Amino acid sequence: MKKKTLATLLLCAAVPGVALAQSIAAPALKPGDTWTYVNTVEIGTNGWRQTRDQISVQRTTADHIYIETQQSGATQAPREFIVGADWSRARSVNGTETVVNRPLAFPLTIGKMWTIRYSEAHPNPQHASEAYDTHYKVIGPDTVTVPGGKFDAVKIEAEGTWKAETAPRQSTVSGVSRNEGGSTIVMQSRNNGTVEVTGKTYKAFWYSPAVGRWVKSVEEYYDVNGTRTARYSEELASYKRADTNSGSPLAGRPAPVAPEGPPPGDQ
């Protein structure tokens, strides 16, 4: 009986989904690690579109991962990016390098929470400012099926709010009149005003230690009325770790297949 119990414990320790009960460290990525995803974009009621995109590790440092991304079938050269060692993304916000997205915060433990909060002045011609406040939490083990197969993963969820202030709008009203002396007077009035709009965000990531990255992600944006205005989803189609001979998801799991039918989420 003791031998069977020990064997069971060893087997559980080898399964990523069970090991989450303790802690998951950052993956040891190497040049050549590659992931291919099916990306789906849904904007309002404008339908949806899908692309298949590949991400490859070029090199790593203690703090960063240098990657190349390219859309399958594209003739353009790959694009190169730097992301954090935890796959976080940072960019210049008001002249300061700021983390704007951090889906993973290693080591991962159930119940762990972190927050990403920033505001940006003049992010685009339409907005005078934008602010985001996002709260992440490690939910726990989950099994997820994607085009690349079935994976044991840990689920991370994030809920938050966004706020935007529209850029000042200038309206001009002109009129012509004559004074008592017969001179022409041109009258103009300008009304500069801004409007503040708010909404909510929802994100979810399913991270697989065996894959070294998430196998599925969802990002949704809602307006002030609770209506979803945009949805971005990413599902793993295939992957290859540089230190393994095969890119199959897990032994005995389904082989990668092409996506069919409508995209996931509300239609």
C-alpha cells in the first residue's frame, strides 16, 4: 500500500495541474522555444477575424525575453520585441517606462494577487487621457482544451476598470452683422469641452508549466452600460520547446487542428 501511495504522489508531482497546490517558478526558456497561436479579434458588432501567429524566443536575460513574432503565411520580416521575464509588457507612459500588462507573477501560488495601475496623457488623438486599474488573482488548477490539445494549467483572472477623457472638441459658430457705422462685424464662439467615459475589463490566462507560456488567454472590454465592445482571445495551436524532441502538447493528447466555426465567446 505504501508503495502505491508513493507512486501516486510521484505521479501527481509530475502533472503540472496538481503541482500548482504549492508553487510554480518562472519557466527556463531557451532560444528556439516556439509557440503558434490562433488569435481571434471581435470588435463590437463588426464581426470577427482570425490569424495564426508564431512567437519564438531569440535570447533571454535575467530580466527580459527577446522574441520574434510573425503571422503565418506573411511575407514581411518578423517583428522583434522585448518582454519581461514573466511575459509582462512595458512601454513609455508619460515619459516613464511602465508595466501595462502583467498576466503572470512568478512564483504562482493559489490566491496570489497583484495590481497593474497606470494613467496616460494624450495616448491618441481621440483621448486627452486614459487610466487603467486591473487586479489579478491566481484562481487555481484548471484543464483547458484548445486547438493544440488538452492541457493541465493554472488559471489567472483579472478584473478592472478603464477611464478615458475625450480630447477637447472645438466648435465654431460665425455670424455677420453691421454696426451703426456700417462696418462689418464677424462674430465667433468656441466651445471647448471634454467628456469622461468609463467601463470595465476582464482578462483570463491559462498558464501551462510544460508549455512555458499560457495555452489560452481572453481579454474583454465593456462600456459604461456593461456592453462588451471588444474581445481578444489567443489559443495555442502548437508549440516546441528547444530542450525537447517533440512539440506535442502531452502524450496521448489530441493533435493540433485548424480552428473551425465561429470564435469563442458571446456571439
